[in-house]
Amino acid sequence: MKYQIIPHESYNLLRLRSDSGLEASFSEIGASIIEIRFAGAPMTIAPKDLNEFNGPNSGYFGKTAGRIAGRVPNSLLHFEGKDYPLEPNENRTSLHGGPHGLSTKRFALKVSEVPEGILAEFTYLSPAGEAGYPGALTIKVSYLAYAKKPALRLMYNVTTDADTPLNLTNHSYFNLGGFRHVGEMTLYLRAGNFFPVDAHMIPGKVTPVPPCLDFRHGKMIKDDLENPYLLNSQAHGYDHGFLFDVGPIEKHKAILSNDHYIMEIFTDYPCIQVYSDNYPRLNMPLTNGHKEGPHSGIALECVNIPGDYEGTQKVTPAKPYSRFVEYVFAKKEIHQ
């Protein structure tokens, strides 16, 4: 395995390559994934220009979203009997932690060689009251690139000095093989329930998936993109949270594939948010050689239960935050 830390302006970049054919690059801004490549092909998309990637309108490509990934209605957090005004950045809503969320923060990078491969640890100290949230946090976002397995493991470990809600995710957009859009890719989700959204994209109570949101048997993303249920909603495509079915943690929760590549997702998060890049910045050059257009990539964001501030999202001094997501890549065998 090889890795290189590259100073860039006021922050550092990390590039690494494993013997399994996996390559990845990261930025200290937002503890973010800039790009993942496997067998020489891009598996993700992001702005080609680093200033765009790390800029204020970056679209969360590859970033750590939080403190609360997703939307807090009216930018008002109700937690343990108190109201905490948050910073809005989507009309009246606070999205992904607001305009000064974790996606904008510089994390400190430490890289080490471990028996499994290369471990990159990004750490950020978030003071109490930052962006309106209670509790001072020590946030560690770690990436383990395995030496022999074509996989990247993402680990979140957070401690706090006071009770607080927390819901961290990575907002990478996947596009296996560098195609212009993801419509021809097949998505499988081990999820029979989802969270319907209102006109402001705020999730409601969990309910069984309708046919257009049923990925339990796998289907091409394009199959239902023009379904009236999706087109007539504020999402204008996929932007929905799904509750994973109960099952062994060792079994994949989601699979994205096409005729050439397959990516399995393993996680201990209870939910996943699927977003099909419905509001692209047209013609922005991407890392896969194309320009951004509708459905250039698909974000598969593993998360806690939306709005569950005093349940799956609650972190206390005695109960630190610990979650993982693992992406495993493979080439599909083509039989003649």
C-alpha cells in the first residue's frame, strides 16, 4: 500500500492506493472523500476543481454532513424539553447542519499503517453552541483502506460533554465506471419501509414502500424516475429515507451495480437516504470526465432514524456515538 499527504493551500489532501486495486483521495475540509477509484475506473463523482469541491456551494459532494444530516424543520431543534434555534440554509429549514455545518470545517488528519491497511483519522473539536447545537463534541471520522480487500470502511466515533442529538453521514455520489448518468445502474435495498416527505421535504412516519420505491428485488434506477409519485413531489426524483429490514449485521444492506461493477454496502446504521442528484449544477466538470447533469450520481447516505433526536440520534457523555459504513467493490464477471 502507498499513501501521500499533499499540502494544498490552507489544508491537506490524502491520496492512497492499495494492492487490491482501490484508490482514494480525501480532503481535510469536511473529512471528505474526493474520489474513489477501483480497477482504474471512477466509482464516485465530484467537482473536478478543488475550489469548487471545497467551496461554500459544493453540493456536499463526499462531505461529512452534520451535526444532523437531513432536514430540521423550521430550523428549530426540540430536544429534552428545550428549543435550540439552528441556522437555516434551505428556506426556513436547516439542512445537513446548516450553512456552517461539519461539511465546511477543517478536520486534523493523522495517517497510520495498521495490520489491515492504511488508517486515515480526521478529528474535529466542535464547541458547545456551534451552529446552535448543545454539547461540545470530539468528532473522529476514520477511513480504513484494506491492503488486500477492495473495500473502504468509514467509522464515526464521537464523544460529548452533554446530551445532544447527532446524525452523521457521508454524502458521496456514486457512479460506477464513470458513466454520464446512473439511470442504467441497478439498486437493491434491504428495506420494505420508508419515510414519506411533505412539501418541505420533512420526513413523516415510517410506512411500507409503494411500488416505485421498492428496491427489495433490485431494479434499474431509471425505471421509476418518471413515476408521477416522484415527479409530483418536491423531490422530483429519489430523495427518500428507507428503514432497513431487521437482519444480520454481516449481510449487505444495499447493492449498487451495472454490467461492469458492483458495490455492496454494509453498515450498522438503521436507515439510508437515497438521493438521485435531482438538482444538478449543469455543465460543472466532474472527476469522471463528464459534466454534471440530471442524475449524474446517486448518494446513498447511511443515517439514523430521521427526527429521532432522543432515540437513535441521542449521544450522552456515557453513551458515545459509534457507527460504521463499509463499501466493497468488485468487477462483474462477463460470461460470453
